[in-house]
Amino acid sequence: DAMVIQNPRYQVTQFGKPVTLSCSQTLNHNVMYWYQQKSSQAPKLLFHYYDKDFNNEADTPDNFQSRRPNTSFCFLDIRSPGLGDAAMYLCATSRETRGNEQFFGPGTRLTVL
Amino acid sequence: DQQVKQNSPSLSVQEGRISILNCDYTNSMFDYFLWYKKYPAEGPTFLISISSIKDKNEDGRFTVFLNKSAKHLSLHIVPSQPGDSAVYFCAASRSGTYKYIFGTGTRLKVLA
């Protein structure tokens, strides 16, 4: 089944210790997104890629970086996690044609100790 | 500034009745709207969408209504089933972007 996979599902890191979350897709979609979702809040877009073109949201902290080495994979790097970065991180993909819905992975829940 | 708002955090409905979930937006440039359903420990899954050129879109038990002048959309589920119990998010997008702005979600509980 074509899908969006996120690993790990649960990640625990220490305050200030770099962490990388990964996302892969078998849908061959051009666009990939990273969202941060905190409890009872809306998923907040951090950045998205259209192919290799990186689009950062203006209010995404510099602490968050992303890499997309190929169509299938996308990584979220948090250079120095703070307690406020504890959240669910959702990866999503969509086809380049506007009007297509996003397909989401199951998310990675990040805990910062 | 929350551009997409779902003012009801939760809703309980009896099985077989209609569920109505509401969503308001502030940006008149939004022209495409989607509803997603999310079960615990899963990512959101697409449910139904509507373009601003329409005021209604129907898919089985799910109907989305769009009132552009009021900047309001609603999702109707009829009849509601216990398996519909989930968190529902509305999302909005505008031409020329691939970005979607999400609401905070409404938790629907359908009582058997």
C-alpha cells in the first residue's frame, strides 16, 4: 500500500541534544510538509518542499532544519531541542497539482526531558 | 492570528442523528477547503473538500457547505455512526500556494 511512514513513532531526547525525525513516502508526491502540533492546537506548518525547493515559514524557529535528499525521504532536524519543542510532528505529502489533498503519516511524538 | 477557527472543541451526537461541525475563516483569499478526520495515534486522513466555486459538495454520508459571504463552512454527517467518533480538522488554502492552514479541530463523539 502506498503510504507515508514516520520513524520513530515516539522519540525522547534531552534538552539541547540534537534529534532527527524521518519521513518517507511511497506515493511519489512532489510536495512534502512538516507540521508541528501541540495538544489541542492546530497543526502548524513548519516548512514544505516542492521537489527540492525548500519553503520555510516565516515564524519557524532557526532551531528547526529540514533535508530532502530525494523524492522519497524528508528529515526534520531539531538542533537544540527545548522543552517547548515537545509536540507531535506530522509529515505529509501531496501531488503538485493544486486541489489535491495531503496524505499524512502517523506522526512522531517528541518528548524533551 | 488564527486564520481558520473551529470554535467548538467537542460535540456529542446520538447515533443515527446528524452531526454538524463548523469552521470559520478570516482570509478572503482562501479558495479551497478540506476536512480531515483523525483517530488517536494516527495521522489525519482526508475526508472531503470544496472549492470556492461551489457552495456544496457531497460524498456519501458527508456533505460540506460553503458560505463565502459569511466565510463559514460546515461538515454534515448523516446518519452519524459510532465509527465517526474522531477529531475533525478543517483546512484552507489559496491559489498559488501549496500551503494549508488548519483549524484547532473538533472532537466528535457519536453515542451508541
